[in-house]
Amino acid sequence: MSRRLARRLVVAAVLASAGFLTGCWGARELDKTALVLALGIDAARQGPGFRVTAVIARPELLVGGGGGLMGGGGGGGAAGGAAQLVWSAEGATLQEARARLNESLPRHVTLEKTRVVVVGEEAARRSLPQVVDFLTRSFRLPETDRVLVARGTAEAILRSPPLENRTIDEELMDLVIRGVRLRAMTWDGDVITVTRGLSDAAQAALTGAVEPLPGGTGVRLAGSALLARGRLAGWLGPEETRGLAFVRSRVLRRSFSLPCPGGAGSVGVDTRSGRGRVIPRLDGGTPSVDLRVDVTAILSDRGCPTDLESPEGVRRLAAALATAVRREVQAAVRGAQAADADVLGFAGAFHRRYTREWDRGLGSAWPTVFPRLPVRVDVRARITGTGIMSGPPVVR
Amino acid sequence: LAPHGIDAGQVFALLLLMRTVPVLAWLPVLAEGSAGRDAWLAALLATAAAVPFGLLMLAAVRRLGPRTAVEGALEALGPWLGRAAVLPLLAYLPLQAAVVLRINVEGWVATSYPVTPRPVFVLSMAFLAALGARQGLETLGRVAQVLLPASVVAILVAALMVKDPEPSELLPVLERGLAPVLRASVEPLSLFGWFVVLLQFGREMAPGQGRKSGTALVAATAAAGVMLALTAATAVSVFGPVWAARLRFPTLALLNANPVPGLLVIVYAVWVGGTFLGVAVFLYAAAVGWQGWLGLTSYRWAVWPLAAASAVAALVPFATASDLMRFVFYAWPPAALAVQLGSACLALLAAWILGRRAGR
């Protein structure tokens, strides 16, 4: 073969290869794509299988324009003039249900922009392993997606009109973020934390719970959902969730209203930090846990004339705070033990400290050990500031 | 840059980038599959074992001078025995190119291009890598130098900027003793043994780069080991040991959980570039070897057939990703290690024989 021919062949091959570089197989233009913002997963209405609900963005309304993106249809329709379209489909598997969404929509459904996954109560009870597998098996669904469990159906949540935002996924994100940051009344779980928890020593995870407002006028937080050993095991109310936040060192800033120590009225304190420590014990083969919570707070307002600035007053205030926190922590422990869902991190603590005993039977017996595990709660509170004023309120 | 041939900096870039891609794409899963939460220990153990292994390889390269291992063996052992002795190395190099090619193609298909037929990727990359190998080692070294900073940044960002890591997942250390950790270190060690390609670099090494190349080899091995340990530890702390061990591409899953926008684009650039380099370097080393074995006037004649053979070997034996992973996990590491170690010993033997003859 002459050098000239060889060169020509190489050039021809390079030019031919350009044909492969025009895009990947199955590529779709953006205007042929339905971007799913939130995904709902429910048990099928009849028989086994799943019902998938997708909240699809209507970009022309998100940016303030007009005109319809898609017509309504058998499976769904626009919710309350919001910049979204809600569509549902059923299938024997989640993938089949998702494929049926594609069949009924003129655009290809893509999950890459999904931000929230809502799992219905029945699906969480019956088919959680399959749901988690669907969420983690595909690289296309972001693992940072928030996971919420609906009291009732996920479809009812996603079809509720957003009150403060233009799409329901934003509404849910705002609710969770505010609920966690300001009042620690729900749990911010995502695909990673839920899957990690369910596959870990404790096989339990916690995530946020939501429910529709009466009359379907919106959505609200409903505490947290306890997931354990591949099923929905129960719920924690806001107080129990707050207690758990102390155990798991997730408390940043939140307000407590306390009865005024040694007098009538109430005082308000804001926590500044909270750190929980699980100390596992194995005395004579009997496991127990010492739960130590350290919390710091500042005095924010006072509605009583009692002296709260003197060292004695500060101590009494700290004791009142410790009592309130202890009550919440004990409620969290009771709630988790009642549901047999070790979301407190006890299993991991035993596994790390008593590895040999864990492998020799404690681990396999954990589901029966945890619900009856003696837990001693020790809360130590410190008041680190009383504001820029001293003494009782100046106005009497 | 040295006036003729590649310098130590390019050796460092080539050796590091060749290993960065497996770390990025698939390697941590193998360590985590056996060692669970101790995968990072397996990575460090493999690194520690790889350094003397690499220095043994480098000692052979220095003693052979401008010859390749194949040329040295033919000269020292004679045409028949020499040809027979180097056959395992000559078979290993294109097969390693095939394994690198197929694993990375599986990664592309699994993560981003599910409907693109695998032959498209395999044939395109084999073609490009063959072009690169024909350009010579200096060209590949320069490409490696360009890609290196992006690859290091991408891996560090992927490993360090993750959401909600749980460091307690790394405890207890040595939960099931040392045996699983030792088992898990075999695959990384066979990966570090990729510096067997150095045996074929002889004629391309710039004069006076010998000592610096030793430093480059140790530094590249240490850096690759640290990156592997870091990504393995991060994957375990984010996903937990059970889930991390089931992930086929843990580092890419970390990227999926990374809040930094656009990181995946950089990673893909590094990934594709690194795959190209890995395949091209193995093809180059194999072609140079077959040139000596067949007595060709130029190694370039051997590149196209070897690229075709690698593409076929990448496509035909493995029907599914599971077949590939079983092969890579169980069969390939011990075989690869045996060839790498055997080739280094053979090259040292050849150098010793040639040295004695020269002295006489």
C-alpha cells in the first residue's frame, strides 16, 4: 500500500468517524423532553404493581409566558394554573409505569431534573425495597433527591396546589427546609441517607412525612416516617422528631418555650447547639445505652419577674431546658422502640464498640433487642447568654 | 521536556493518568466488594506493595538501556527461547488494552449512553488509540501532561465535596480481620503493575532520565494509591459499606451526589482522555514488542492489527457487564500480576546475561 493511499484511508476513516460524533444514540432535544420535577410512587389502585405520578415542568409558565405546553389527558392535567403538569400511570413495575407515562405524553419523560420523590404510605409499607432499588439503580435519577413519605397517597400530595411557589416540588422543598432549620419538626432525608440507613447495621432510616391539607388545598409537614427492614414501620410526630434531632446532633437553632423557673409565666430560649452521644454498654452480656445530650442556648424573652441572670437563675433555667429536651429525647426513643426502627444510631454504636459480640449474635438478635433496650437519657444544658438586657421586663 | 524521548515528568503523567481512570471509573468497587469498609486500607496496602515491585521493574529498564524487554530477551536468550519467553508479555499487553477499553465502555453505557451500542465506543476508541500509539510515546506523554491537572482536580472534588458523609461508616477497622483486606489489595496491585509498560519504553526514554524516572514511578504510584484510598473511603462514608460494595461505579455515583455543577463534564473529559491514553500506551508497548518479535522495520505496522485484536477481545468474550466484572474481579488480577512480575524478572535476567557477555 502506497503512503499516499494510506493517508487517504486515514482521512476517510476520520471523516467517517465524524458521523458517530453528531450525538449519542437516543439523544432528544430539550423541546421534546418532559422534565420531571417531582416523582410520586404509590401502590397500584388495584392489584399488585405501582402507580407513578410525575410533576412535569411547564417552562413557558415558569418564565412568565403563556400558551400551553401539553393538553390535558386521561392521566392528568395542569394543577391550579401552576407552572406544572401532573400525570399518572400504572404498571406492574416502576419502570413499566414510567414507560406508560411516556406512552401517554407527547414528550419523553426524563428524571434527571427531579428534586423530590414522594412515596405513598401503601407503597412504603408493601414495596419499599423495590422502590429504593428503582431510585438507586439508574444513574439518571439524582441521589441527592429528597425523599418524603406521604400519609395517604403520593398522588394526592403532588396534585395539591402549591400555595407559595409555582411548582409543588419547590413547595415541598421549602416546607422541608424550613421545617428542619427553624423547628426541627421533620427530617431531611434524601435517596442517599435513606438507602444508607436501610442497608446499614440498623437497617433503619428516617425521612420527612407530608400530608395533604383538608380539602386538598395544599400540603403540610406531618413529622417523620420511620423506615425499617424494608418497610414503613411507623411515624414520629414533631416532638419526637425534635428529640431525635438532639440525639443525632442535627439541632442547629430552634426556640423552646419553658415554664418560668420558680414563678408564673414563661420564658423563651433559643438553642445554639445540640450534640448527642450514644454510649453503648454491655454489662454481663446485657446491652443498654447511655444517651448523653449536650445543649447550649440563650435567653430570648422572658415573661416573668423571676431572677434569671444570677448564677442560680441561669442554673434553674438550664435545668428547665434540660427537662424539656429530655422529654423530647425520651419521646423519640419511645417512638423508635415502639416501631422497632433503630434510627437513633444504637446498632452502629454497638457494632463499632462490641464488634465481636455483634458478629456472634447481637447483630442478628438486634430486632428483638432494640425494642426492649434500656436507655438512660442524660441531658446537660447550658445557658450561654441572656441578651443585651438584664433584669425582668422593663414594662410591668 | 527532554530533547529526545520522554522525560520523567511525562512518565509520571502517563503512569498516574493511566491509573486515575480506573480509580475514577471502576476500581474502588473491587476493593469494596471484598474488604467492605476497609477498602481504603486495601488501597494503601497495594500501594506499599507496588513500590518495590515498580523499583524492580525500573532496575530492569535501567540495566537494559535503550533496548526493550523483548529485544533484550531475544538478544540474551536467543531467537527461539527468547521468543517463547516473551510471549506471555506480548499476549498480556493487548489483552490489558482490551480490558481497559471494555470496562470504560461499560461505564459510559451504564452512566450516560444506555442506548449507544457498545461496538461504537469500542471501535471508535480502538481506532483513536491506534492513531495515538502510531504517533509515538512523546505525543501520548504530552497529552497526559495536559490532562493531568484536570483529572486530579476532578477526583479531589468528587471525593471531598460530597453531601452528608458519615465517617463512622469506616469503623470498626479490620472488622473481619486482615484476610479480606489482603484479598482486596490484589486487584489494585495488578493495576499498579501496569508500569510493566516501562519495560517497552527503553528506546523512548530521554538520556539522563533514569534516576528521575524512578522518582516519577514512586510518586505516580503513591499519588494513585492515595486517590484510590480517598475515593474508596469517601464512597464507604457516603453510601455505607453494603451499598458501596454493590455499586459498579462508586466514584461516578459520588459525582452524581456532588453539588458542584458541571463537574461531570470535566470528569467525562478526563475519563475519555484517560481511557484513550491507557489503551494507546498498551497498544504502543505491545506493538514495540511485536516489532522485535517479528523483526518488523517499524512498530507502526503492528499497531492496527493489535488494535483490531484488542477491540475484538473487548467485545466478544463478555456478553454482559456481569461477565466482565467476574472476569476482572476473579480471573484477571492474578494472571496479570504473574505476567507483570514474570516479565520484570525476565528482563532482569536478560540484562544480567547481556551484562556478563559485555564484561567478558
